[in-house]
Amino acid sequence: MCGRFTLTSAPAILRHAFNYTEQPNFPPRYNIAPTQPIGVVFGEQSGRHFQLMRWGFIPAWVKDPKTFSLVINARSETVLEKPAFRNAIRRRRCLVPADGYYEWQNANGRKQPFFIHPRDDAPMGFAALAETWVGPNGEEQDTVAIVTTAARQEMAHLHARVPVVIAPRDYDCWLEGEVATQQAIALLQPPPTGSLAWHPVSSEVNRVANDHAGLLLPVDPSEAAEPEKVETSPRRAARAVDERQGSLF
């Protein structure tokens, strides 16, 4: 799964990498969590655009979001069949800019956090699906889920799932509409072998309230993991964010 990620590149670098029209200005984020507003890039006839969306997908047919489970990831293997995603995969594909993400490895009864990032330190574009939920009173909420797939052998020891990273050369194909659905589905592959690097980080990242550059520093694994409860499940992380709601801007 992908339950936490970072966005630390300068706004100008991200705008150049994803070629969107808007010029948003935002601070670096080191511990982005579910239910927070996150940056999303989508395509239209007028070009690519940047927009904030809630990380937590709500299908259009949901009557009351409070009764619907928090959905932060979409499995690549079933996006065409699942009622929640089968319309979005055809018409509302998007990208989530990121510089890295966190994963937790179970070790000796503890969960050791790792920071995973591109070896070349270039920004990544996570494959994502968007939906605008419209309430009974006409209220609207733009929501998004990050697409995941099975990890390659080199990363499977950290977690069985990884976020799908779309290569820059494939951005146009992924962001196009229904006519390119099958071509887009073919892009839902794990990152190429050797393209990512990772290292253990402090258990400070376990708390969504912590959001600073020190979270990215490598640490000695024997000292990094703590027996505290880790806010890695979507529901647990969401409760923590509700207590201290963060914002990309």
C-alpha cells in the first residue's frame, strides 16, 4: 500500500516536471497522510492542470461519506472490475506528484519505517484515480486514490504492494481519456528494478503530527523502531489527521 508520502521539490521544479498551467506555491511536506488535501495533476483539452484533492476516494454513488470506508489506494489488478473505480480508470486518471514514500517492515514484533525514493532524486508521478462526490445539497468534494500493484522481488521484503509510478514519457497516455484505457492499464507496473532506493528512518514518522526534514535521515535500524503504536492503517492515520489537520499550502 501507500499510506504516507513526501513532496519536497520546489514548486518551480514540480511545475516544470509535470508541465501544468497553474503556479501554486507551497512548502515542502515530509509526512503527507490520508484525508489531507494533496496536489493532483490531471489532463484536459486545454493542457495539464494542478488541483488540490482529498486523499481518500469517494465514489459518486456513495450517499453518505461518513458510512463509507476510507479508500486511499486502488489495486491495479481490479480497477476495471471494482464498482468504485471502473468509471474513474476510464475517464478520471490523474497523477500525484511525490518525492518519496514510507513503508513499514515488520521486524521482531516491531514496525520499522523505511523511506523509499528514486535513486536519481527526480520527482515521481504516482498513478491515481479521481472522483468528484456531490452531496444531496449540491456540495462537492474532489477525492483521489493512489494506484498500487504487486512489488518486485527486490522490494517485496518491505511490503507486498508498491505505488505505481508513471514514467514522464507516459504521462500523456495515462492522462488521456477513455480512448486510451487499455494502453493506460498496461502502464500499471511496479517501478523498474533498481530505480528506487530506501533506508530505515526514525519512528517519529509514525505520528502524522511530525512533519520535518529530519524524518528523511537514515538511522540505525536497531535504534529506529519503537514499540509504540504506528499510525499506518488508513483509519488510524485518518483519526490522527482529524486531530491535527494538515494542508499542502
